[in-house]
Amino acid sequence: MKILILNGPNLNMLGQREPEIYGTQTLGDIETLCRETASIHHADIDFRQSNHEGELVTWIQEALGHVDGIIINAGAYTHTSVALHDALKLHACPIIEVHLSDPETREEFRHLSYISPLAQEVIKGIGAAGYPQAIEIIVKTS
Ligand code: CA2
């Protein structure tokens, strides 16, 4: 089983600022957590981060037919990107949307998600723990 885990803009800065919102773990810590969970289930993960919308779109396109599930924390692109929505729509595999914080309890501009209509589940507000939970969901449903 192969799972693509995508992280959007500024998530490479995790652990350096705003720990009260996003926690103290770095993206590297989250990747380690994901690798541990994936290995328990003999799953293979491709963990990536980009600050560029087009690069994320390309990675989603390249994964067509090669992955059994996609986990995405699109960062701020969650609330703006029709391009990510359109790219994800090409996939028939399960898509799980993850957020460290709960965007719906924050500023109004974070309330709209272009990812949610395509997501089998949205996991939010539980910090880094949302990622292994998303892996478990994909493993169980595939
Ligand atoms: O809660 C989440 O996971 C978000 O996807 C994080 C995004 C935000 O735009 C979404 O509304 C919710 C922002 C990630 C920025 O991460 C930073 C980490 C450290 C310092 C500054 C930004």
C-alpha cells in the first residue's frame, strides 16, 4: 500500500513559531510519526512539502494510478486553491484532509475549504496526531 502525504505552504516552519496554535513538533517530527505508523501497517509513504501551489498540483497528478490514498494538509491553499481541488478530483482513491488547528474556530477566511468536498474525512484540531490517524483510516478503508 502506498500513501502520498502532502503538506502545503509554511508547514516547513512548524516548531519555530506559533506553538500555541500549531504545537511544538517540527514537520520532520511529523514525518517520523507517519513513518512509524506506516511501518506498523506495512504501508509505504511518500511525505512531501511545498510552498508552491503548482508543485503540489504536479505531485497530485504524478500520483495518479500510483497511490492507494492521499493525506493532505494544504495549509493556506486549503482556503484558496481551486487548482488543488481540480487535481485531487482526478483521483478515485481515499483523500483525507488534515489540519493541526481547527480552522473553523479561527478567522472567517479559514472557514472555507476547497479540499473538504473531496475528502472522505477531515481531521482537525488534534495537532500532529491527526496524521497517524489519517494513515489508519486509509489502511482500514483500502
Ligand atoms: O491548522 C493547519 O494545519 C493549517 O492547515 C495550517 C495553515 C493555515 O493556513 C490553515 O488555515 C490551517 C498554516 C500553516 C503555517 O504554519 C506555520 C507554522 C509555524 C510558523 C508559521 C506558520
